[in-house]
Amino acid sequence: MEYRPSHVPSVALGLLARQMELYAFNPGPLDESVLYDQEKHVSSAVWEGQERGALRCHEHTSKLDQWSLNPAQIELINKAGFGYLRLIPAISLDNPLISALVERWHRETNTFHLNVGEMTVTLEDVAYLLGLAVDGEPVIGFTYTTCETVCKKFLGRFPDSGYTSGGMVKLSWLKECFSYCPPNVSAEDIEYHTRAYLLYLVGSTIFSTTTGNKVPVMYLPLFENFEQCGKYAWGAAALAFLYRALGNASLRSQSTVSGSLTLLQCWSYYHLNIGRPKLTQDPYHDQFPLVLRWKGRQSGPTANRDITFYRKSLDSLKPTDVEWHPYKSIDPRLVPDDIARGLMLGRSKTMLICFDKAERHLPDRCLRQYGFRQPIPPPISRWERKSRGVDDGVDLSGKMEAELREWSDRHLQIVRKDETVDDSVYMHWYLKITRRFVGRPIPLASEFQRMNATLREVAHIADTLSLQGLDNEQIRSVTRISYIVHECLRDQAGSVVAVASVTSEDENGKRGRGKEKVRRKGMTKRRRKDEGEIFQGDNRDDELLPNPSAAMIDYVRIPHQSEAVDKQQLADVCFARYSHTTNTDMTYQIGDPRVFTSVSEIEDSHMCLGVTKVDDGSEAYASSRDCMPPSSSMADYGDSLQPTSHAYNDPSLSSEANRIHDSHRSHAGSDSDDQSPSLSTMLSGRRLIHRCTGNIPT
């Protein structure tokens, strides 16, 4: 029986359904005014099939407990403001969890973009979790390109050239020379050993770099006077460093991440019920800083969780999985007075500074983390993170005057709450500007196979259709349908056949924690030796389509728009072959589908969202269940959607199906309820064609 949608506003219902489907399956953003660098982001690469796996996480806390500190050193460390940071133990990093969080980080806003809204690591989090001062003088000073002079002045000795690199010194040298301070040494030697420890401490925790085992010596002058050192906003500097590291790691070209990853991981434990381990002993509720809650042995199934698991968990995050304000039940007597005095700055919209790194702190985008309602935040201005010079002996204060002025006004930029705000208005706006999905709701392999199975079924119907009773116009239409469908599956002479090795095992990921590997293989080319092909063309701009006939995902070339392929000429040839036999009762084979074999591997996958013209002139988006979801962002629904041109979404395919259907129905007569085999087959083929191209048959 023919499919007939309800006559009650079918067009409006169809457009609404397509908008809902686009809203549900387009990863976003629909409005690019906020995430203007989305194409550079790792989430775009993951959506396209370019899996980079878990990041290499650089934090070097494992040997901190090998330092032997005497009471005099501990007193100086406390004066310098690092007494609580010293207490933080080495916590095993969950690389896949950190990597999945990085995929949600966007440097345009310095926030995580989650399905429930934006969240971020704030100055309040740094104060509670690490016990570092978030208020005070900015951490900035002179830069150095050599180590000899500054090390000699502040450490009493300097390393050999094998332990230095530019203005950086190896952590191993600091540990070898200063990890033990002998008794009965001078006060100056105690200060030397203490400064070396502080440099090792910040270089292995809050300022860890991607070099793996080095720390810049530019921090040493700030440790000259320990009391003055305690007046710096080390917590704000640690957050600036982490923001910059997350922003760099969120780019598709990066494979490492640094900064205070213990802070990031414990922030996730407190705020998100994802990957949170179970504690086998009573948590340290009565200890400060709060990172100590995760000290000791932990249990849970985290050993079998990889980045795919965490990615899917974040993609399906529910409001019940979020603890917006985990510190509301903290006993205020637990927080030291010097830390409590700076907590108000947790809501300061200001600039965070750590030497040459300046990053925006935007709590107005995450007010629910302070127990407030979330309004639509004001527009963000685009800014370019400039790479400032690191010439020897240069004072960066003179190059960052605007950023320093903004930090000096930090107490004037405290964000206030607004009880009249409706969170639903914010969410309606947010879902348009955010990246909703990182992983695909349906795997690439399933989407490719579904699309190609539909195309092959259409091709089979068109190829085996009986031409008995059809006039010349109808035969021409059938021939065109057959050609257009086969054009989607045909491998032209001189084309490239490439394969993306994405097996089901690869799609789910091997269950290994923190040590995922990514194979990157270059694309290879092979020219077919079949000289009997009809068309020869330039394949420089070829597009790749999947072929489900092989075990892997096969991408099969289709001609570019600029190639001189005369579809009508081929249709005329086919029509001439069969027009003289229309009076015979037999079935004709118009085309033969080809089966391709996999020959190579590529990292990236190609996708499209087809738009076709329906009879009423409106534009319709193809169902993402049967065609690929969009790879590019769109401004909004409806009129703002722009059509794409791909062979397998050729508007002529559906228009030919409609035309031959209507013509054949007129021949069959309106007074007969019986349908001929040809008409029945045609209706089935027409439904499949519309399914493939995204139209709704009427």
C-alpha cells in the first residue's frame, strides 16, 4: 500500500520533524558566534573519524616525597605560600578522563561545554582544592634564556650544560643536588635548598610543562624573599597556566596536556559523577586542602574505562550527574583565614596572569557553580593569544599593561546574582551556540552501511524493473535513476579507493587506561587498470563515499562537480538500448553494482548532510539515520540551512522518482485498485529513493 502522510499540515509537520532531527543529531554549534574556532577543535576531528586517543599527561609528582625537608625549610615554604600545596600527595592520573574533559574545553570561553551548560575550574576551586592564594600580586617578572646567572644567584650553584635547555633546568638536577639539606648548614644554604625545592614543586605540579622534566628558572627571583613570595596570587597563576594548557590541548593537532592535572581531575571528582572512584576508607573531610579527600587507596572499575567510555558519558551527561556547588556544606572553620579572605574573587570577571600567559576568568558563564541562576552571558570579544618574546632579562610587565590593569580592578568586577533569571531561557540559547556531541550517536560504520544498503537496494529495484507497459519518457526516467544511484557507488577509472580502518573493536576502543595508542597511516593511492571505463577525470577534488561491502569502512570516489560527466548522454545511450524492446515481456539489467575491496587506510572520514528540493519548493534535510550528519556548523534552523551538492543527494533522483511514479499511475488508470508488478516495484523504489535523499513521499 502506498505511503500517504496525513493531509493535516504535512509540510509543516515534516519541516518540524526535520528541525528536531537536525537539533538532535547536529553536534553544533548552530550559531558560531561563540565557538568561532570550532574547526580547529579536537571535537571536529573526532566527529570526522580522526581519533587521537588519550593524551599524554605531564605532571611530575611521583618523586616529590623523596625530598627530605627540615623544620627550617618547612617554615620558609609556609611563608612563601606553598604550605598546603606541599601536603598534596601524588594522585594517579586518569588519562582517559582528562582527555575526555579536554575534548569539552573551548578556549574561546575558557569553559567546558557540557550538555547541561558551561562549567569551568574557577578561582574558588583553586582555593579550596589546592590551598593556594587567589588574591595578591600578579605572578610576573623577568624572563631568561640561560640558567647560569640566575641559578648561581638564587641557588648558589649552576648546572652543567647537559642539565639545561634555554632558560629551563632539568628537575632531575634539582633533586640530585638539593633534595637533602645537611644539618648545621648556614641560613643561606637552607634558603638555597628551599628555593630549589619550591622550583621543583611548582615545576612538577602547577607549572608542569610538556617538555616532561624541565622547569623555567624565571620563577626563582620570585622566591628570593619568602615573605614577599607569599603575597603573590599563585592560585590565579596556576589557573592561568592550566587554562592555557587546556586550550592548547583542545586543538586537533595536539597530543599532550600539562598544568595542574591533579587540580583538574579532582575538580571533576567533586563536580561530575563520572569516573569518580570509590574510597575504601573514610574521606578526609576534616583536612585542608580538599584534594586530600582523594588521598589513600581507591577502588572502582576505572581500570577498564577508556576515552570512549568517558566521551559517551559526557555526551549523555544528565543534570543529576552534576554537583554544581560541592563546597556549600564545607565547615567554614576548616578553611584558613588567608584563603577565606580571597574566596570572593572566585566570582571576579578578570584576567589571570602567569608571566607571559594571560587568560580570562569568566565566572558569569558558570554562575550555577556558585549557587546562582544562570542568565545568558554577555557576548565575548575575540582575542588572540599573542606569543610574547622571551629575550633574556626582559620584564614582561611592560608588555602586558592592559592585562595588569584588568587584574588590578579584580575587586570591582565581582559578578552578582539575579533572582529574576529563568534558566530555561539560558539553556534554549546555549544549545544553539555549543558543541553538544563529541562522539557520534551512531558510529560512522553504521551510518555508512545504512546509507549504502539503501542505495544498493534502490539500484537493484531500478536494474530489475520490468519495462513492459512503460512509455519512452518513463524508460528514460528509470534509466536516469539507475545511473544516478550507481554514480554514488561507482569507482571511476583513475580514482582513489581508500579505507578507514574503523573496526567494531576500534570504534569501542580497547579497554586500556591511560596508554591508548593512535596509529596514523598516510593515505595511499592506486589507479585501477580497467581501461574499459567510460569516464576519465581529474580526481584532485574527489569526494569519498563509503562502501559497506568490505569488512572495513570503504570510501569510494564520486566525481567532483567540475568534472565533465554528461549524465543525460549516458541516459540517452541506455534509453536507445531498451526503447525498441518495450513491447516484450522481460526484465532488463540496466547496471551492475560494483563491489570494491579495501586497499589502504586513512585517518579522516568524510560526511555530508544532503538537502533536496521537494515538490512544494521547500528545502528538506536528509534524515541523519540514513545519511551522514553535518560536519559544519549552521546558524539556525529553517531558512538559514544551506543546501550541499553531493551526487548521492542529487535532486534529480527524487524528482525522477516522482515523475515516473505519477506518469505510471496515470497509465494504470484511476478506476482500478490493482497495481501492476511494475507499479508496485516502482512505489517501493520511490520510497527508498526518498528515504535516501531525505524527502517524504506524498
